[in-house]
Amino acid sequence: MNLNISIENPDKKLALFGPADRNLRMLREAFAVTVTARDDELRLAGAADQVDKAAEVLNRLQKRLRRQDHLTADDVSLAFREAQHAHDVAAAGAIDVYVRGHVVRAKTEGQQKYVDAIFNHDLTFCVGPAGTGKTYLAVAAAASMLKQGKARRLILARPAVEAGERLGFLPGDLQAKVNPYLRPLFDALHDMIDIEQVKRFMMNDIIEVIPLAFMRGRTLNESVIILDEAQNTTVNQMLMFLTRLGNESKMIVTGDTSQVDLEDDVESGLVDAQKRLSDIKGIAQVTLEKTDIVRHRLVQNIVNAYERDR
């Protein structure tokens, strides 16, 4: 397998190669690949899985050089270890989250297509009935990217739309009122990251769990941004959300178009976006079916029963 990798910043070429090309020699020795430098490009050749590992190391080193002008020996060693670990996890089909011993895997073919779409696209829409893992897998993928250094921040958002209930009379400040809407996101998050670490990440603004309205006016770079329950956004809210996408970020939009809680005369922003953006390259649209339901076995029977009456 041959692979060409562009050198992002030619001014830092010597830092990327290392003293006397030491980093390139390490790549050759560690992965039994040939590495050829030509102009502002590196050419890798060798067995496919070894080329992938070497490319991952280079990608991690180049990402670090975006923020600093040189690489230490520790930086290089860490890039090699992380690349090997990421390859091992991918080979096992597992999503690498923070909680030790907790393995997250797609359990159906549809879920695997969804996970693949998230990792291979900057914007992914996923619709499907309750229990198909739309939110859970999105949070798992986001936590994995945060852990591997592929994102610096994780933002989880939901529209604060009441599902047939009126919560305005509840006591407390604004945060107390919106917490019930955000609880499902916290539940998924706590499965992926220890509670104490979640608290530290939130204190340092590495993780935000917020109502959709709080995202207006922001541009989110180097982040994974998840919009849950997106069927309850209006068209304008969806446009506002999608235009928050910044450089080196990913967006995941999930929802169940059979459970829209908007007024009857208000069009769902999720339904509208799926139609408008269907022909744009680089955007993935995944539909999960009843066969992808992985909750209690009764959930699929319940969904079937309600669908028969529609």
C-alpha cells in the first residue's frame, strides 16, 4: 500500500522529521514501512495496516505542531503509543471511552453504519425509533475522540421543548428548569466518563451540556457537537445550530421523527434539514430501524404496537 501525506506546515518540517530525521527512522523501524520525503509531502509504502499506523503517528505529530514549534521525545513516544492503541481498538470494533473496563460496541449492522459515519464525516444525521442507541453511540464516539486528542471539547445540546407537559411552574433558577431536558445526555455521558472527571471537564469548559438556545452566536472549533432530540427544533433553530460548525469539528444530529413535540403548524427542523442537505457531499444520513433497538426486548414490541395504530 502507498500513501501520500501532505506536510501541513513546511516551516516545521525539521521539527516533524526530528534531529537527523530521527522520527522518520523510528517510523521505518517500528512499522517496517518505507518513508520518502519529497518537497512538502511524505510517501509511505508497506503493508496496509502498518502504513495506517505510521500515518496515524504523523497525523498526531502534525496536530501537536499546530500548537507548538518543536516536538519532545515524550511527544513522539506518546504519538506512537496512541496510534498503536487506536489501531488495536479499531481492530476489535470497540469504541474507546474513559471508564476502565467499559466497552462500547455497535450491536447491529445499522449501528455499525452509524458509528462508521460519525468517524468518517464532519456532519452526521441519525434518525430512528427509541432504543436504537442514537444518543448513546454518539456520546461514546465523542468521548473516544476527546480521549484520543482528536477533539478538544465536547458540547451536548438539546432543544428545551416540553413533551406534552408544562414545566414552567417548577421552582428554581434557569439551570434548574432546563436540567430535566438535559438529564438523558448526562446519563449517557456518565456511562462513558467517571462522574468526578465529568465534573472536572465541565469546570474547565472541556464538556458542556446545554440547551440549544445557549449556542447562538458561537463558533465551535476542534469540538464534537451533538444535538439530541433534533426533531423538536424549528427550521431556524436547526440552521442556527448547523452554522456553529467550526474548523476541525464534528457534528452529530439525532432524533426520532415519529416523536415531534412541536405545535402542529411548526415544521421540524430535522425533517427539513434532511431534505435540504440530502445532496451535499460530506454529510452522512443514517436511518436506524426497529431491528436496531437494543433496549429491553419489550421496547421493540411497544414500538410495533404504536406504529400499527398510525
